Amino acid sequence: MEQTKEMKQIIAQIIQDIQEQQSYRAVEAGDDVRVIEDLGFSSLDIAQLVAQIEMETGVDPFSQGETISSITTVGSICDIYQKYMDSAQS
């Protein structure tokens, strides 16, 4: 499944916003960047990230059976949301 540029931009912007709000060291949100280890996100930060992505996209993959533990990298977040965006459009 191919991630759209738009989905990557949405997620990257939300990550940047959280980094700024929490005064975290800025880390570019590449696909292989680990959410906890590299970005330094806590479980609360991840919850905020997921909530903001849902507000931006209208998609909630976690109500569809995805688990929060499947979020390990920025790329995995993009993949999860893109999968449900694609299925909502078909």
C-alpha cells in the first residue's frame, strides 16, 4: 500500500506540533523514525497524535480493530491511516 504525500505531511506536521508543545528536540519524521525511542514520545503524546490525526482525516483505525501497539515508527502510522483512508474511499 502506498502512502500518500498528503498523509505524510499531515502526520509530520502533527508530530512537529507536539515536539514544539512539549519542547522536545526536533527530529524529522522520516518513515523509519521510531515514535518512542527517536521522537521521545510518551503514551500521552501518542494519544494526542492519534486524536489529532483522527480530527484531520476523519479516520479512526483503532475503532476498526487496529491496536495502538502497532504504532512503532512514523511509517507504521502512515501505513495504518492510509489503509483505512483507502478502504473508506472504496
